[in-house]
Amino acid sequence: MNNLNTTNTNNYHYPTKHLAIHVLGGIKVNKLESLRVTLSIQKVKATTILRHSIDLYNDTQVEKFVRKIAERLEIGTSVTRKVLQELTHELENYRFLLLKNEEEESKPKYKILNASEEKSAIDFLKKGKLLLRTNEYIGKSGVIGEDVNRLLMYLIFTSRKTNNPLHCISLGSSGVGKTHLQSKVAELIPEEDKVEITVLSANAFYYFNRTELQHKLILIEDLDGAESVLYPLRELQSKKRITKTVVHKDRKGTTKTIHLTVEGPVSVSGCTTQESIYEDNSNRSFLLYIDESEAQDKRIMDYQRAVSAGQVNEYEQEEAKGLLKDVQRILKPIKVINPFAQYLSLPSAVFKPRRTNSHYLQFIEAITFYKQWQRHRQVDKATGEEYIETTLEDIEEANELITEVLLRKSDTITGACRDYLEKLKRYLYIENQTTYTSTEVRRNLRVKETTLRRYHKQLLEEGYIKKVKGKKGQMYHYEVIDINEYTTLKEEIHKALSTCIKAINLATSL
């Protein structure tokens, strides 16, 4: 019969016919080779109490303790020995129960879809215009605006289930909603498939179980607060595994060298205001620039007012989130083959074309993977492996979504500086001016003096603006060298992508 009362986790009670025992502070579960406890023992209906710390697995200590109890509490040693043996057995069983509960709690919770949920998710994936409908549901889930970025991010997060996941970094000034966008889209991914990081030590990644991070989405709220883990993250992104060699002492005290290996692949998403600092990480990622326009400000503020007024249908939001989560659970790993890959090429203006080309092809594969329920499954006769094929529609949709990403990848200035330059061009066009002064820009575009100086330095160095002498006694003026350079670059990218589509159409028509 189990007499051990563990209701109070810091004071277990074990009553017997002759003795009343309390285990003070509970028991530890991390050292199974010992059972060290602090006991408070007193004879039933007596006032004398004996308190003692002891390892109940140490027979010598137990025998000495038995004699001490018998002498102090005036009770027989045989009774005392039997009570301590029974207590040891009860504590041992309870510790195994605690370990089992801990193990169960640490296991990821996987939701098993019922027949209705499974049917809804499959029907959603089988219908046409999948990306358009997905984007609508992302909006219904509470993501305001950012039509392209939110769909891009969702597809990048979906790619975690493939063998070549994509990664993204959200960029924008402070307070524009980078983390908000990431967290809202991440809400559409099942909890068991993501790891959220606020602060993590440099070595923490090496102590995950070997396959614990496989095909997971790793979310970093702020890259500035996770600098110590950026190197192992880059290795996980590139090599799909990280290994660390550490020195370890076994029970006998012998020093051994062991290897800690954590397997990928993983999909990584982070946010920052400082694009240039994280160049090594940004080279491996899609750069998503947050919409900082006045129109987006209005959309967000209108939504905030609607929430405050109770005019937002929260049930509809949760329903949309639930469906998109179930859709993620239905997607299964399958190989994707792009039969049109040889016809695809990037514009010559794109920097680091090797890595960007790889991202472009992977993104097309991610779209095909997402549409797996609309594709005929084929079998490789040589290997017996199942696969699905990319269609021309997948490539066209990828081109439409990725144009802005390629445009930013082709730019010689940072995203923040580009946004400033485009605002400046619009201002000059509206005012019908060709030159401007720093004071004029600070006043009309509301840019801080230090920020403006940094932008001007970059634009002067890269040859986008030039200094023009003002009239005698006046300050320097600046002039934009080529008003249409960004439009020309955009047209070049669009033309290059269109040429690829034409080449595919021509090849398939022969």
C-alpha cells in the first residue's frame, strides 16, 4: 500500500504505525545513482523529532541512521530498518514516475487531425488559385497589408519541410512591425514545428538532441540579441549540421573527447534594423523589407481602431489560423523536380548570383511542394523514389513574388538608403525641383540629421547624387544624378524573367 503523500512538493509525508516521517525539500531526479534526502522523523504521539540528511542508497549511512533513530526515539532497530526500506522503495517509485512525466512533457505535442479537419485541409490544397487563396486566409488571420511579404514568408516557412529550406530576414526601421509580421505569420505554423528564440547562449545550439531541430522553423525576434548564436545558425543553414567537440569525464573519472552533433536542415527567420551588420546571414536569406508607407500606416491604424471598437471577428481569425495550420500538417516530404530549370537565368545586375540563383530555384521548388496535392506523383524508375514536377504556372507565380527580392539583391545601396532615395525622388518630382539642400530634406521628409548624413555619404560614394555649388554665400546643394535608374533596373529584371518564360514556352511548343 502506498502511504507516501506528495501533495506538498516540498514536504512529502510518510505515516506508518510506529513512525511519522517527512521528506523535507522533496527529491532530486537528476542523479539516479543516489537518493539523497533530508528526513524529519518522530515517534507517533511523541514530541521528539530527529532531522537528518542521508543517502538512502548508502547502506553504511542507513545502518548508522537506524541505530541513531532507535537510540534517540527509543524504538526497535528492526522496525526502523523496515520502515526506511519501505520509504526508500516508495521514493524510488515516485522518482521514476516524475522522470516519466518529465519525459512526456518534453516530447513535442503533435495534433492528430480528425476526419473533418483533414478533409478541409486537403480540399483547400486541391482547389485552384492556391497561392491567392492562401494569401487571403493569411489576411483573414490578422496580418494587415504586406501582401507580398506575408505570402513570401509563409512559403519560406513552409519550405522547412523540404531538404533545402529557405531563410528570411525582415528589415525596417524601429517600430514598423518587423517582429509583428514574423510572429503573426509564425502563428500559422504548428507549435511542434517551430522554435522561438529571444536570448540563447553561444553553445546552447549544440546541446539540442541530434534530430531535435530537423525540419524546424527557428524564429529569432531580434538578431541584435542573438549575435552569439549566429555562427552555428549559419552552419546549420549552409551545411545542415553542426558539430562541437567537448571534453567529458565519465563516472570513473576518465577524460574522454565526445562529439556533439545537431542535424538540420532548418528554416531560420529573424528581424533587424541593421542590414549591413548581418551581411553573412543576409547572403543566405531572402531580405523582406517592411512596408513603411503612409498607406500601410493607415491600414494598421484603421485595424487597431477596429479591434478597439470590437468590430474584428476574432472567431474568423482563429478559424483561418486553424485551417492554415492544418494545411501545414497535411503537407508531407516529397522530392521536387523542376524540368524547366535549365531555361531559368537571373538578370546580370544581381549580386552574388551563385547563391541568389540557388535561392530562386529553391523558391520555385517550395511553391511546387506547397501544391503537392495538385500534382501527379511520379516514380523514379532507377531509385523507386516518388517525386512531383514543377509547372510553368509555379515559375510564373515565383517570378511575380520574387521580383522585389531580386531588385533589392541587385541594388548597390542598403534597403533603408534606397527607401530614402525613392522618397527623395518623389519629393523632387512633386516640387518640380532638380536640386535640394540637407536642411530642406530634414524639414520636409522628417529625417534625423545623423541619419541623413549617413545616407548622403553612401549615395555620394556610390554615385547616386552629387554636390552642386549654390549661389555665393549659400550652402551646398545636392542633385540626383539619374532619376530613372531604379525604374530601369526593375525593367531589366522583369525583362530577364519574362525572357525565361518565353524560352520555356518556345521549348515546350516544339
